[in-house]
Amino acid sequence: MYRLSVGVTTGMGFETTDWIASHADTLGIDAIWIGEDIGAGQDTSVLASSMILRSTKVEVGTGIVPVTMHNIATIARMALTLHEISDGRFSLGIGIGGTQDLRKAGVRIRKPVTALRESTLCLRSLWEGQKVTAANDLFSLDRYSLRLGAPVRIPIFYGVRGPQMLTLAGELSDGVILSGPFDYIERAISIVREAAVNTGRDPAEVRVVVWVPTIPTFRGIKEKTAKRIVALVVADTPQAVVEMLSLDREKIRAIGAEVARGGPKSGAALVDDEILNAFSISGSKEHMVDQFQALHEIGADEVVLGPPFSGEWKIALAELATELRRRNE
């Protein structure tokens, strides 16, 4: 049996995110993950607090907050606050950020693996109540403390993709959020688990969350919407990940170049059925749940529904959740 979650982004309208939070308990959803659209939409921490207060059972997590765009002390305090108001239902997902978004923001990271490692160690030290002194390309702290009365334990998830980042996830994280074609996801899970074992950890300690675009065409979502989203996902795929795929690399490169030139809508024209099916899960609810089960069989502990949310998406969410529960009975 695996967990079923819903994924949203800060670029969505509040009506959509509020409905999901308000109905998550009734739908039987295990978690809600909030992806940050860098420089756009709602504030991640405010949206997370709203979703926590609108639900009573579900876990709420960021998927992800880019450490490249936020002060580390602010991230630590934000996570601490959400941990407290949720009574322990909050998980902090962090990462470097999407390739396209960082490029647009003019952000360049020389040593991303080191940056994520040091950010993780800093956060955990702060939550343990320590006074932290540290300096790198991302932050500088001088005996900074959160002045905690007692240590707190907040799960840290990594939204990462390349082999070195996946290895780091296996070594340090409480969980990893993966996205991409099935053959890549299977290889990525293997890397995470191997790294965990090599570090002396039980691989089961690292929760594997798989978040790929889910497109319930059985409830009216348009294919052109799906292709725009997939084009952006393809464009954000690092070269290290492309090298791990069995797909036509020239085709992937062309889509990335077109998105960089004219945006996702322009890149969508180059997304064919092979790319669409590789980077998303679509079709009937039975087929989609078959795909979720296939992900579980290769190592996923949790699958994430959405985005996109269009067509009769509310009905689609309910029907997918019902179908999954039926099979798990």
C-alpha cells in the first residue's frame, strides 16, 4: 500500500488551493505538497499555513522551497512555525530550484551539492537549539540561534534529480521528491537507496515521493494544456538526468531550446505522444491508478496527483482517490 498526495503550486489561484485543503481529509488524501513558482504567485509559507489550518489530518509539505532564493534563517523560522501550528504535520522540502526559473532570476550556483548539504546541516543545527556560525555562497550566520526551549524534529525532503544530488538525498534527507520518466525514477530510487546503505542507514528511512504531471483526460482536461506542462518539465530536466533516459536526447534538447526561446506554449508544439507519456500520467482513472501501482512496485512510497487542475478536476480527484482506496482494500 502506498500514500496518495496532491500537489499544488504557488502560481495557482487561491480558490483551487483552498478547495483542495478543505476537502483533503474527506478525499482520504495523505499529504499536500506545495511547489514554489519562483518569483510568482502566492507566498509558500502563507499558503502552507492556510492549508494546515483548513485541514486536520493531512501532512502539508513544501515541494520545494529553493535555498538559493531564501535566507536560511528565514527558512528555519518558517519551518519551525509551520511545525508548531500543524502539531507536527509539516515537512520541509528544499532544493536548488528549477533550471529555467534560476536562469531567469540570474542565479548561478557553483557547487549546488555542497550548497544543499550545508543548508541541511545548518537547518538541523538550528532546530537542535545550537548557535550556528557558518558562511558560504548562500548564507552567513554568526552565532545565530532560534532560542528554542527544546530541540524539534522537522522532516527534510529533497526535490533533486542528478546522480550527485540523489546520492546526497540517500545520505542526509528524510525523503526525496522525484519527477521524470519511469526508467529514470527507477534508477534514481536505486541511487538513493544505495547511498543510504553506504552511509549506514536503512533505505526505508528515506521516503520516496514521486510527483509527475497527472492528466485525467477522462474528465475533460485538454491535451494542449498537458503538452505545455510537459514541455516545461522537459526543459527543466538537467543534462545529467537526460543522460539517464532511454528517450531521444535530440528531441529533448530541441524542446528545451524552444521553451527557452518562446516559452512552454512554443515548446508544446514539439511534444509528441512518446514524450507526453514518458513525462506524465494520463488516460482513464483505471489506467492512471495502474501507473501509480507500477511506480509503487519500483519503489515509490507515495504518488502525487496534479497539477494541472482543469476540466472536471474536482470529480477526477475524487474518482482517482476512490479507485485507489478500492484497490487497497
